[in-house]
Amino acid sequence: MSTELPKTFDPAEIEARWYAHWEDNGLFRPDRPDREPYTIVNPPPNVTGSLHIGHALDNTLQDVMIRYERLRGKDALWVVGTDHAGIATQMVVERQLEAQQDKRTNYSREDFVAKVWEWKEESGGTITRQLRRLGCSMDWSREQFTMDEHFSQAVLKTFVDLYNDKLIYRDKRLVNWDPKLKTAISDLEVETQDVKGSFWHFKYPLEDGVTLADGRDYIEVATTRPETMLADMAVAVHPDDERYKSVVGKHIVLPITGRRVPIVADEHADPELGSGAVKITPGHDFNDFDVGRRAGFQAGEMLNMLDGEANVCQTADGLVPEEFLGLHRFRRDGVDGARELVVQRLKELGCLIPHVTKDKDGNETEHDAEPRTIATPFGDRGGVVIEPWLTDQWYVDAETLAKKPIEAVKNGDVEIVPKSWEKTFFNWMENIQPWCVSRQLWWGHRIPAWFGPDEKVFVAETEDEALELARAHYGPDRDVSVWTNEISKILDAHANGETVGFVSDPADESRVFLTRDEDVLDTWFSSALWPSATLGWPGTNPSPLAGEGGAPSGAEGEGTAAQAAAYAADPSPNPLPQGERASLFAKHYPNSLLISGFDILFFWDARMMMMGQYNTGQNPWPRLYLHGLVRAADGQKMSKSKGNVVDPLGLIDQYGADALRFFMAAMESQGRDIKMDDRRIEGYRNFATKLWNATRFCQSNGIGASTTIAAPTASHAVNRWIIGEVIETRDTLDKALAELRFDAAANTIYHFVWDRFCDWYIELIKGNFDEETKAVAGWALDQILVMLHPFMPFITEELWSKQGDRADYPLITAQWPDPQAEVDADAKAEIDWLIALTSSVRTAKNELGIAPGAKLEAFCPAPGALARSVVTANGAAIERLARLTPIHFAEPPAGAAMQIAAGEDAFVIPLEGVIDIDAEKARLGKALETSVKEAKSLEGRLSNANFVERAKPEAVEKARADHAHHTAEVARLEAALARLG
């Protein structure tokens, strides 16, 4: 028994009600222990985050797949959770403290971390609530957090295993350093901005008695960062540059510091750029770091001239003049920084080469520097210029770990969709650099390493295990303990002559204190374990690796190339963990599919492949789908600074979640970005309304829920036709989703619902609601609701429930269509011919300005067998839909007429007395002339490179749209004139 639908479709009320019902009744993870698993893990959003348009796209695509596979009867598990987001979360809590005139350093580390947990419990669920509004059918009963106890166990085990297998080590290298946050950050957290800056040219004096071939006693260098010359260690020239061959191996004596530095030959120096000579500061530039290593400098020898806040500090050789010490790198708060002072001193020493400009009269003016627009790296959270900084950090041997993922993609064990991303994947993975995994924060997974007084490192999952390792190292005669704040206080008391805390002197050599590493792990390290740790890994079993891998020479935990090769060749599979975790892990790992943005292919996707292979001996999933970005309507990348960010929640409020979801799926074409278009979203809201009204029409004619999965028996051609249309739509949908063609899938169901069912089937059955038609119509509408459900879950569930009393059989867990029938070719040919005839008549009437309801006489002089049978069997329908009556199988009378076609059959429709032929020709001719002129004019503008390149993007886009419109009008009007003869 159906329940009458309200006249108005109200998405907001439906969405809130149905989501609560699904979640409260455990319908996102129905009990299907014996079914085939299908598993997706969501890219865990930051716990501090709010839903943005990229999240909306990413999660919509995942939900389409999980709802589709759930309907197909699988044990569909969508793992959901959030990332602890080290930097972002610590910043949020620190800002709260600042608002209370408080700060982090007023607390112990433990107390501050406790405050972060308090914030997480109170305010950390914003984005998960927003994902619910989008309709994401995640298994919230197993919601994960990367700082959960079981997850932390996986993180610590992986770190320790990697260290023991010589795949994690400490090294001194350059990192992206954020001087405001005072931590290393990843490349993904660096935003490049164009900044107006300067380009200075300086003279670097050659040592006494050395000159260039042209007699100069200096080499000219240029830089946008003059302050770094305080830590210069070389000048590089190209080995084939004839100007400098005679001085390679000679030395420069740097002004200001007086440091004597070599001139080295290196292909990094481009003879075609500037003077062809490049100053080399290996401690503060990534390219210079590589040049320095090739020149023979060890990382420990490279000079660092800045502290963690980007203030000048003394270099190891002690040559930075005292007046620079403590200065900030840039001018700040009205006070000149090291940059300004370096330029001033070089100018005073006669080492500044001025930049000369000429005005229109030829008068020359000297400037200290040449103005330049410089691509400058900024921290996306700290908001200050990133400083390449030489420091000791923990690194993962990514080169070794990358070998298995490379092999997996090459041999097809992991498919990247679209395939075009494979080239980028291989290029990055085959040239991968060591992965810096340490961060100078308090919030996060603390690195499980303890340092002894002899710089020995003890890496273990627990403090007790670290102490055992230390006692074995230092021997039974040493009292080993971990340094704490309490011990520090006791030592201070002893220094003041107080005897508290220790029976013996704490400075006694028999005592050994270990200090815990202060750093935490990069959040990408923990999220790399997401596909397995969320399912219960590690249990109690060790990594499949046994002493394989290798850190770079000279680094802590040195290994060998042979060990790395052994891992790449054949790691042993990891035995499955036991117990309840093992059951979940065994069934759902590897996952079935990963969907992510291409922008985290390396930061997350590739690292999950590395860790999956390392920890389990398996790839985390067999398929990786990479979607594009959602861009503003004009094609620009969205950013807060541009003010073009779109709030998906606002779109949901305006159009409903179903409309936004359908837009995302319909516009997701493999390898392409999506342009926001509110009109398209509004159009999909109208699509939902059309389905709503079609269902109301069915209800008003006694059409309710179907009682069968199989298609009902049908004798009428129109019913046999719609059954065939359901079969073909189901098959096309299955193929599109198997190929992850979301746009094709969405457009398939869209056109079936709108065109075939609502526009044609309902029109064709009007006035003929016998029991067969009611049964077929109800069945076909049910199949629509099932097939559309993955894209538009809310409206489909509402209509499903209102079509009949089936509370114990909700749509979310219904069965994917199984018509158990075949396409009826005769019925398809008959109805398709009837639709073609009706469409042709309607188009011709519209072109010639004939009223849609006008009945016209038609002649078919040479009808085929199909035409005769359709016209004979469907005369009433043709009169009602095409407004043709009568139809003669005979030659037409002489006179003005229009011709139309249906299939291979031609029809002639006399126009005498219907329209003024001459006036219509004149009207069409004038309109054609206008459109031809406009199309030609617009074509000229669009072929002008100056217009396309210099005009505003929106102006170019409008010109293209107008050109397409007028081109189409020309074709339409020419066809209309041709109809008139």
C-alpha cells in the first residue's frame, strides 16, 4: 500500500530523517559474514577540518561505489576516520590558549597533550557530522582515529621494524623549515606564491693574483637572497664555460665574512643565465645542497647561518660578523634584517653591481637591484616564507620501499585509473628522495627513540624495552634510567647543595640517563598504515622483513645495497594476526579500491603501497582511482585568497545533497578537473523533482511497489520495451562502474529516468492503466530507484518507502536489478520508431513556429513494414503524442509541405493553410542572416590570439558559448528552410 507523497519535494527534511534511520539501524554495515567483501577506506580528513568541495567530490565517488556494491549483495565496508593532523591540531589548541593570554610552554608536554585530547572530544567531530549531511554511508560503528591506541601500536611497530631493518635512520639534510611553527613540514604543506622582490648582482673577489681571462679580479654572481652569502661555501660554474675554465679549483674570498671558498665546476650553473656563475649555500638551498655534496662537502660540514626562528646565528667557522648575529633574515616591524644589512655592507665595500635603467630620453638611473617577481615558498599554516634548513631528522629509505610498488604497477597487480597517471607515478617513484618523517611538535606519535650519553640510539616500542636494550649495551655495572623533569629538578637541587631525591650523586658515572626523542612522526607516516591498521593489523606478528634494507652511508642504522635488493626481490608474506582482529583483517585486507585526489598520489597513495608491501607483503588494494580538482566556474583553482571557494554545505542547503552528489558524479570524467556550475546543480535538483512528480503520477493511477525482482510478464509492446530499457540501462551502468566511469554511469541513469521513463513511457501508457501496465510500471520505477540510489540516496529511499509497505526491506539494502528477462527486439523497434516519429514532428513544428497542439495531416508514400504495423497498432497514441491524423500511406498532394523522417520512413506534411509560407521563409531567412553574421564575427575574435590570451577568461568563455549558439542556430535555420522547399 503506497503512501501519498506531498506535492512539494523538500530535500532537507528527507535527508535528516533518512540518514538517522540508516545509521541508527546499522544499515551502513548489514550483517553479511558469508558474503564477498568489498572494502574502501576514506582518505582520513584532518580532525580540525571542515567539509570542502574536494571532500564532497572524493566522498561522493566513494559512496557511489560502496552503495552500488552493497546493493549487489556484498559485505560492503567503508572504513571511516580522521587524522590527528599534528600541525593543524596543535595550532588550533595553541590559538585557544593565546586567546586566554596563555601559551603552550606554560604547560608540561603531557598536560598540553591532555588539552589537545579535550579539544578533540569537544570540537573534533565537525567534519564527520558534515560527511553525514552529504549522505556518506560509512561504518560509523568502527570510526577510527590515527591516535587511537590500536593505531598507535601499529605506528610504533612499523617504526621499530623499519629501524631494525635499516630502513629508518637519522641524517643531516635540508628540510622545509617553518620558522613560525619551528618544525619541518612536508612539500604538500608548502604553497608557492608569486612575490615582488629584487635581484641583486655582486662582485665576489678572486684570491690574490687570480684573474679571469678578461682580466677581471672578481666573479659576478646574482641572487634574490643576499643574506645567505653569510653561509656561502662555493661558487659554481659550468664545466664547459670557457670564461671560467682557468679558475676552476681556485678560490674566492667572500666579502663581509672573509671566508675562502672554492670555485667548482658543476652543470647546475647555466652559462646562458646571467654571468653563468652561481653562489652556493648548501645549508640553505636544496639545489645548492646537491651541488655541495657533489663538490665533496659532507652534510655535517655545511654551514648553517639561521636558528629555528630564522634569526642569524654564528656559523661553525665563526666568520659571521657580530653585528649580524640575532638579526632576522628579513626586515621586520620596521627594523632592517640581515638581507638589508648584507646589501648595505656589500655596497659600502664596492661589491654591489648596480642595475641601470634608461628613461625615454636615454637618461640612466642606477638602482641597487633589479625588480623581479619571485616564486616563493610559504608554509600553508604558519604563513611565513619557508627556509631550507640543515638539521638532523629521521628519514625513511623510500628508495628501497618504492621498489615493490613500482613493480606492482608495472606488472598490473595495481591498476592506476586513469592510466595516464602511471607515467607521473613512475617518474616520481624512480627518482624518490629520502622521506623526512620527524616533526618538531608535541601533538602526534612520539618517536620511539631514546638517546644515551654516548649518542647511542635505542629504538623500541616501549620505554621498558628501550631500557632493556640500554642495559645490555652499557653493562650490568651501570644504573640505567630515563631522564625526566623530576630528575632535572633534583639535579638543580644538588647543584644548590641540597641532598634530595638520590641516595647517591646523580652525576655519578655509574648512572646512565636516557633522553626520549622530543619529536613526533609526520602524520603521513601514520596515515600510510590506514588500509591495514584500521582493520586490526598488526596483531602480534613481526614484519615480513628480516634485516633487509639500507640507510645511506654514514647515517645511523647503516645497511647494504644487497639487503635492499633482497627486500625488493622477495619479502615473505606476513602471517595474519589472530583472533577477532584477524577475522576483519583477513577478510577486508587488501581493500578493494582506493579513491583519492591526484594531489596526494605521492604523499599518501604511494606511501600506503610502500607500507602495505613492507608490513604485510601485499598491496593495499588492486585499483587506485585518481580524480581531478574541483575548480571555480572560470577554471581557476579555488583558494581563500582569491575568494572563490565554494562551500558544499551551502549548496546542500540550497539544492539538496542529492543534487550536489549527482553533479559531482556526472561531471567526474577521468583525468579532467571539474568546473563548478550552480546551474547544473540546480538542473539536477529539477531532475529529482521530475522523478518525484513522476512517482506522484504513478501513485495517482494506482501504480505502487513491485512484488517481484524479476520483470513481470508483459504483452503490450510499450511494457516489453520499458523492460528492455531497464535491462540495457542496468548493463550499461554495470559496465561504466566496473570501469570507474562515473560520468557515464550518472548520465546513463539520468537519460533513462528523464527521457525514457518520465518523458516517453509515462506518456505512452497514459489512458491505458490495466493490471499488466500497473505491474510493469511499478516494477520499472522500483528498478529506477535501485539504480539511482548510489547517486541520489535520499530521494530514492523516500520514494521507495512511500511506494509500498516494505519497512523491513529498505532500499539501501535492496537487491540490484535482476530482470531475468531479455530485450525484446520487436518491441524496441516499434516503440523507438514511434518515439522517432513524435520527436521529428515536434522538432519541425518548433522550427517553423507551428503550435505544438496543432493536428496535422501526414502522407507516407513508401512505408516500410515497421511503419505500417506501428501506425496501425498505435493510431491513438500517434494522434495524442505526435498530433498527426490522419496518416495516409499514399502520395502527398502538390503544394508547400515539410518533410520529416522516422527511421527509414519519410513523411510529407502539407502546410497550405497551416502557416504563411512566404512570411515564414522571410522570418527564417532574416534570422539565418543574423546568426551567420554573428558566428563569423565571433569566429574572428576567437581566432585572434591577442583576444584569447589577454581578455578576461570569462569574456573568452562567453565568446565561445555565443559562437557555439549561433553555429547551432545556423544549422537549425538552414534545416527549417530546407523543410519548406
